[in-house]
Amino acid sequence: MSVRKFRIAALAVLTAVVLPVASPAVAAPAETAASGRGVPGYQTWQADVKKAVAPAIPWLRARSAERDGNPAIILDIDNTALETYYHPGRADKPVLEVAEWAHKHHMAVLFVTARTSSSSARQQLEDAGYPVDAMCTREHGESKDEGKARCREELTRDGYNITANIGNRSTDFIGGYYEKGFKLPDYDGGLS
């Protein structure tokens, strides 16, 4: 092989190795970069959460004036009450504000989760600042939507009038037993 052909071949190999790494200016900042799961950065998610729960307090205010039975709200835990994907164990502030408003206005704050253990979940929620009046978990062998619907039905039978249901997955809303749902973004299942 001639020296010229060797240099061209070496340059081609070097270019193939260096070019994919040599374009950092194209990368988005970590705060707004989407993950491989199609999930936006934290700031975008928080803006979307705020927009989704903005009507919740006005709805609760109107419902609390009517005082039907034992008013309550239900919250999902992962990526609803807690920032599980972005900051595990930390409260999702817009949702926490709704829970605090409800608690202050004598509405029960209930949690319905696809988790199968309530003790660690309750501790995480309390550590994050949530009032926890009751919690219902999925039973082993139940699908997420079956478990959550069963929980809402049981809580209704226990005398709660579920005025608002806040969650981020479609499974949080299947099966009824609540007056109004507030769906947070899940980005096509990216935030489970």
C-alpha cells in the first residue's frame, strides 16, 4: 500500500471514530434533554404538571361548598405525588399544593397506588410532606387498572366522596368511583 493510500485510509478511520463524538454543540442541556424513553426535562414536566392541576383547586373549592358526605381526593404516587422519575422520594410541588389545600379544607387525602406494599409508600409520602388519611395498594395478581378501581370502590364504600382523582396513567382513571379526574402527563408511558 502506498503512503498516500495509507494516509487516506488512516484519515477515513480517524474521521469515522472522531465525528460521532465531536458534535457536543448539538446536544441539548441536561435540564431539557429528552431521555431515550421520550420523557422531557424536569422543567418541561413541571410546566405540564402545573397546567394539568391548575383547575383542581377551583374544582375542589366549588365542591367543598356543597359538602356532600366525607369529601376526599385521591392521588396516585409515582410521578404524580412523588417525582419518582426525576427526584425519587421528593414531592411533586404542584400536586402537594393541591393535597395541602384539600387537607386544610377538611377533605381527606387518599392514595391509590399500583404498588403492592403500603408501609414504605406511606413513609415516603409523609417524609415528602403529604397528609395521608388512607392508602390502598394493588393486590398480588391484580392488574394496575383492576387494583386501582377496586381501591376507589372500597374507599367509596368506606364513606368517602371522591371529588377529585389525580394521576398520570390511564389506569388511574379506569373503573370510575370519582367525580372528576385530573390527568398529569405520562408521555406515552415514559413516566410509569
